[in-house]
Amino acid sequence: MAAVQEQIRATRAGALAKAPQIRERQHGRPETKQSKVGVWANGISLAVCCLLAFAAVWMVASKGAEVYALNQKNVQLQTEIQQQQAINATLSTQVDELKQPSRILEEANKLGMQYKTPIEIPSTHAE
């Protein structure tokens, strides 16, 4: 019986000695503790990647805000242009009415001006 117990102990000791090799075969690579430098390098590279991603998102967002502001300014300027065009059309109509020779003669007569030889110009608008 003592021989059997001795054999079991030897088998267990051999199994414990082979355990790292079994783990190595299961994972395909040996288990090693990562050095502190490697952990820091991974942490720093992750931080740098996060920082770069944040910077890229920030740049895209700021460009989007600039485009939005420019579009708003464009809409405002288009509205101002349309308003000014309406005012210009109204003023052109008034200029055409004021340039009529019959109106000019009428104003001249009101001011007491007269031709040496009177001329009569037919009125083009109904009164």
C-alpha cells in the first residue's frame, strides 16, 4: 500500500511539473506576466488613440458648426437681396411715372413756368 501511495505522489508531482506545458499547449503560447513597461505602453497608446479620436470628432463638429453658420448667413443675405430687389422695382416704377413729359409740364405750370411757344403734350394716363 505504501508503494501505491508513493506512486500516486510521484504521479501528482509529475503532473504539477507538466502543468505549465499543458497550459502552453492549450493557449498556443506560454503564459507570461506582462511587464510594467508593456502595461504602461498599452495604456499610453490607448490614451493617445482616444485623444486623437476626440480631436477628430471635435474638428468635424466645429466644421459642421461653421457650415451651419455660413448657411444661415447665406439665407439672411438672400432674404435681404430679395427685399432690396422689391424696393428697387418700386423705385423704378416711380421713376418711370415721374419721367413722363406730361407730369413735368404740369409741375412746370404749377410753378408758373411757361414756354414762349406753348406746346401741348397728350396725357398718357387716365385722370
